[in-house]
Amino acid sequence: MFPKNTWYVACTPDEIEKKPLGRQICGERMVFFRGAAGQVSALDDFCPHRGAALSLGYVHGDTLVCGYHGLAVDCDGKVASMPMQRVGGFPRTRVFPVVERHGFIWVWPGDPALADDTQIPFLEWHDNPEWAYGGGLYHIKADYRLMIDNLMDLTHEAYVHTTSIGQDEIDETPVNTSVNGDTVETSRFMEGVIAPPFWQAALRYNGLPADQPVDRWQISRFTPPSHVLIDVGVAVAGKGGRDADPKYRVRSTVVDFITPETESSHWYFWGMARNFQANDHVLTQTIRSGQGKIFGEDLAVLEAQQKNLEVYPDRRLLMLNIDTGGVQSRRVLDRLIKAEQATSVEPA
């Protein structure tokens, strides 16, 4: 159901700051920890002694010590020591390729020999003084593809997010979908509309009038395995829309890294990067809080949707023009998964 030979966001650095972190990703139970030298490691969350969860242990130097009987595993999965035992013949613990980059920790749950860190996407806002970023994490009990569907069709904003980013014009404006290789893009441009509450506040923060017509855009871009970045913003009407001079617009990138946990649950790393008032830390926290509430509304919808699909697995769902972005994204995933499975089959 999900490709494994690819990079997923596993966690953020703060999650392993004080202790190991156990997390299931693509059906694999992993433990993440940072050794004394600063290196981040990802191991199978399984002690070779009695099968205890290594994530319940603690870090000592550059080893992870099992909290059950004290077996210590190093960053390379080799058993380093155990009280009163000779460990030379102990089996190694599986190691997952892991990279810390752009403010996230990325893991490769598939074949380690295929891991290529040049495939990790470049994030333009990280360490860029012209941008500010704030985000968070939700655990969602729903198929990760449902979240991709949700983000590639923003029509739902007119109904789910009525008090923040939703407005009638979203439902009334056609959406365009394009496919370029493995990338799927949906876009919607609304001209001469009144900005919804979230964007009115953003306009005011940037010293622009909030009660005058604006040109609004939403461009959702899916790249496998499950990354959706959305270019969003508003500009004073008639000033060029997305291409307007920055003094007439507010623009942000909605960040969505969706990491499958199981076939019916996922980890959702959400955030917003903006290139206006980048030094205003209070604004960053205000936007983060508001965005967290918005995504919390999506969470409730998706988890209820998952339950319905499990109860009625044979019911056929409608596929409308607004669903094209999600449908095309699933086709990309299906093709990649099929190709991955074909190469993993042993020749007869």
C-alpha cells in the first residue's frame, strides 16, 4: 500500500532530544536516538535478547541501552555490551538509513542499498532569513492516501474550514490538474474576492488592507511518496496575483509531510513557511496555533471517513472532476509500488 524505497519524514530533532523515540513507519517498528557524538540513528525497535522495545531504554554515550536487561546496541546495530555476558556472537539489530536535514529527520524503510540522500527534497525556507516556519505533528487514524486526497482537492475548505480559510468562491472556481512525471499539481485562482478570516489577518500583519478585493491562489503539488506542498496567498486585486510585487501580497507554503504508520494510520507533519514578516516570532506562533486548529478539523473528517470505508469496503465512491488531483496522485503511487514489488521478486 505504500512504497518503502524512498525517504519519509520520521520525526523532528526535538522529539529525540531527551530520550529515544519509538515510531512505526510503513509497518516497521523503529527506534530513533542521538548518540553522544550527535549522530542520529534508526534501529529496529527490537532487543535481540528477549524482544523488548529498545525505545523504552536510554542513551548512554553512542549506544542505546535496553531498559529490560541492559543490553547495549551501538549506532550501527552491533551489540556493544551486556552485563555479565559475552556479546561477540549476538546478532546485529537492523539499521535503517537516516538523515537529518532541513529541520527534519528522514528515514528510508526499504532496501538500504538503494538509499540515496540526494533524493531528499530541498526546502527553500530552511535556514533562509527571508522565511519563517512553524509546524507540528498529528497522529491520524486514517489511510495516508486519504490525506493526500484531502490536500489535492481544497474544495472542502468551503465546508470544513468555514471560520478560517474557507469561502464560497473556492467551490465556485474551477480547479486545474496537471501531471509531470511523478509530480501532480492542482491549481485554483480566484480573482477579485474578499479574503477569508485567516488571510485578512495575514494582510493586516503585512500592512495591507483586509477589507478590499484580493486575488487568491492555491497550488497543491504532490511528489512521491507522500509530500504535498501548497503555494497559497492573496494579493491586492489587480496587482498581479501570485506574481505581484511582495509589497502587495502575502504568500506562504503549506507544508504537508505524510508518513504512513500502518495501512490505516499515518503521521502528519504539518506546517507553514511564509516569506513576509519573517522576524516576527509572535506571528509565527499565532499562525502555527491557528493552522493547528484548521488541520484538527481535517483530522476529525478523515478519521470518520476511514471508519466508514472500513465498515462499507464494497461501496463504490464517486470520482468527480475535483477529485482528479487525488486520483492522479494515487496512480503515481500505484505505479511506484508495482515497480518496487516487481524488482523485489526473486527470479525463478
